[in-house]
Amino acid sequence: MQYLLKATVALVVLVPLAARAEGQTYLGPVPYTSAADRPAGFLAGSFVLEDFEDSSLDFGLRSANGLPIGPGTNTDSVDADDGSVDGFGRNGHSYFSTGEALIEFPAPVREAAVVWTDGPVGTRVEFEAFGPGMVSLGVHGPFQHANGSTLGQTDEDRMYGIQHAGGIVAIRLKSLDGNTTMELDHVQYESLGTSYCAANANSTTYPGIQTVVGSSVVAENELTLVASRLPDSSFGYFLASRTQGFVPNAGGSAGNLCLGGTVGRFTAQIFNTGMTGSAAVPVNLSAFPTPTGSVAVQPGETWHFQAWHRDSSGGAPTSNFTDAVSVPFS
């Protein structure tokens, strides 16, 4: 799993759509062996990338009809995920779906992508995105690029992307032929800010991740805080401050508090991670909590966000923190 990367130059293929929704641009299918193959200018700012290398679906993403798999003889991960671009994805992880693969985002985003890595012999692939209210933004395709093998070759791997200023809430890949099974990888979507302050591993054996989604324009008041890679059924809440900091084992926890100064706690919006190990909470920019009352975020300010959550260690109760993210507002 990777976080907050930057885009580099690659080929972009724009295919006209019949009767597609207004204002969106579909990209691909683009040959793809690593994140460096994204089209130039696409996801050029902060973004998150789910590569399934920890065998889980994180970053607040949701999908009801699939599971992470690999490594294995038949696994078709993105080529570079095993550290070597050699034409095979057997030593990485992918996401296996037994039907249409619908991936939902924790909040509307303006750019998103997914990589199709394997499917039945001769299958045609369709890509579709959905705006707020699950309104279709049009169907892209079908395309045929399957190589007829299920032995992990990566020459058939293709990225499908979408840009839509009005917001994207979900994307879907669909195989039209054969038994409709497929593998996908590298789910990517636009995020905000810059991560800092490494988190300590929690009881999942991985460090928790803080993500911020939405808009940094104060007047739009669209901001969602996402915590992921946390223990299942864990309670917690988000924190915010105008000041960075570093306090190891704050309050007797097993983690690091990465905020300083006046720290606000969104305790009116306590979350539970359920069976996904993640939580997403929309927050009101005109009423951020502080110890002395609510304040409104102002253009020109930079705020820093982190999540605290309950955990256990060796059977004993404890708590931990995610990493932190800085977001400048305008």
C-alpha cells in the first residue's frame, strides 16, 4: 500500500463515449506496469493508492463482491509491486472479484482510477463511474485486451481512469464474457494534504493511516476525515490542530501524538471501524472543536489532522494513533 505519491508522464488514451454524462473525462485503457504509467497531469497532486499488498482493502474503500489474493502462480498483481518489472505479477497481491467489481469511495472525489489485471479468455471489459446519488457518468468501452492466460503475465494490464469536477462516488469494472471473474489492482483516488509523523504499528501489525478527502476551499465546506488500517470494531475519534507536534506514547498510548498547541477532538463524532478497520467522518469547517469552543476554519490557515483509536496489546487494553496529514485551506 502506498500513500501520497506524485504522477509522472505516460500515455493517455481518450475514447469518445456515446450519450455520456456531461463534464467527465474517461482515460484509458492505458498499459500499466507501475504507478509511473499514469497519464501526465492525472492525479498530479496528493492521492492515495491501494495496492492490496497488506491483503486488505483500506483508505475507506468499500467493495462487497471480492477479496485480496496472492502471491500465487495465478495471481496477476501490478508488475512492479513485487519490486521488479519482469512481465509477471505472481509475487504481488491483487483483488479478485467474482462478478462486477464495484469500488466505492469514502466521499466524492474528482479523480480516480483502477487497473484491470486479469480476466477470462477473450473477455471484453467495461468501465463505469458514478457521481453523487450513484448517477452513472456513462459507460466506457467495451475494450478487449485479455491475453488468454491466467498465469500472472502483465502484458494485458490496463489502467482505467475518470476525471469529473462534480464528484465521483464509485467506479465499476465489468467483464462481459466468460465467467465474469477478474482481478484488479492499484485503486487510486484524489486526496488532500501531505502526510507526516510516522505512526506506530497497532494490533493489526500495521500502522494506522489518516487520509483527508474533499475540498480545501473553505467556502465549499466539503471535508471528510478517513482513518484506515485500524483494528476491527475499534472506537476512536479525529483530532485537529493548527500546530504540528510530537509526543510519544501520549496519555499512556502505544502511539505518537503528532499535534501540538490547541488540539480539538471531534468527540461528537465518535467512530467505530466495524469489520472494515476503517472509518470516514464528514466535518463542518465552520465549527471545528477546540478546548474553548468551536472555531471556523479560515482561508490561509493550515490544519493538521490525526485519528486516535482504542486498541489492545498482549490482551491488555491500550490506544494508538494514525499518522497525521497537513491541509492548507484557501
